[in-house]
Amino acid sequence: MLKTMKMRLLASLCMLALFISDKTYTVHAEEDANNISSYFTTEAPTNIRVKTINASSHEISWTPLLDADGYYVYCSAAKSSGYTCIGSTYGTSMRSLDLKTGTVYYYKIQAYKVISSKQYYSPISDASSKAAGHPRTPSISIQKIKRQGKTVAVIRWSNISDAKYIQLYRKKSGQSYQKILDKKITNIIRNGVTISYVKTKGEMQFKARTYNKSGGIRFYSSFSKTKKIKLR
């Protein structure tokens, strides 16, 4: 019951902050007992950044405002309407969870200050956005072994649990990268692949990325760090 009451209180504060900001962008702090300023702030939070944590969550961060006591974070699947408060924080970052792959999410930030037990609000920031569904950046490792007279490159990957597909790229000496694998992640390749070489010589470089699909659109991760192997 206590948790439910806290959630209802947060929702009420968010709605109040959003309502006030829709009506005025400068709130006069007449009850400022400490004489901090005639106004809390006439500026909205800036430098709103949205970072992919995994396929279903974002991390939103921003530059702190002087004298702010906390911040409200608003989210919508439309740029100009439908914003709801997803929480408040005393810091300058927050995570948005349970996102739907393929949906572009827009975020706005609003600062507040408590003066004489009342909250006063900054303007709401401009929107920053990012599509959900981009997986985490995978990690790969590579090991060279001998097997039945062949040189075998054993390539293993991790951090792929939030992706459904994986691509592997290879670069030979003096050449550009070529895609050598693009498959759905099944139990057969969940941990990695092996590639056999008989006559190939020289250095090779490998990198990988994962992706999800929604409505015919691919949502890629960043490429992994490059790993090298030298044959003979």
C-alpha cells in the first residue's frame, strides 16, 4: 500500500509540474525565505542525451542546472504530444525500461527547486529521441588452434542476449572488411563459430555486431572491438 501511495504521489507531482510548465515558463518564487533569487530559473535543462543500454532500455542524461533540487523525466512515443512522467531523480540521469523494439521514444527534462516546502519548476527541455531495439555492443575473443593439419580460428562472443541476429566481418591483409556471417542466433552459434584455414597466410582481423528487426527495419548494435589473428 505504501508503494502504491508513493507512486500516486509521484504521478501527481509530475502532472502538476507538467501543467505549470504548459502555462508559464517563469515561476516567481515570492516565498524564497533565503533570498536565493527572484526566480528559480528561466532556462530549461540542456544537452539531453539518450544512450542505448540494451534492446529494451535507454539511459537519459543531461547537464545539471544551478540550484536545482531535482528533475522530472517525461517520455512519449510522439514528439509533440502524449508525454508522461516516468520518474524523478536528484541526479542527472535516469533509465527508461520495458521499451518496444522499433518504437522511437522522445524524452524531455524539467528541473525543480523546493523553496519553503513548495516546488518551483524550470521550463521543460527540448525533446531528444532514440529508437528502441538496438542491442548492446557484443564482445568477441579469438583463439588459434591446430586441428587435423588445419589452422582453426575459434571465435567466441558474449553480450548478445538481447539480440536475435549476428553478423561477423573479416578483413585480410591489404583488403577491406567483408561480411562472412549473417544469421539468426540459434543454439548452434550462440557461443561462437570456428573457421578452418588450410593455405591462408598473414594477418586477419574480425569484428561483430548484432541486430533486431521490426517492420522490416534493422536495429544494429555498435561493432565490437577488433580482434586479430596471424596465420603462419
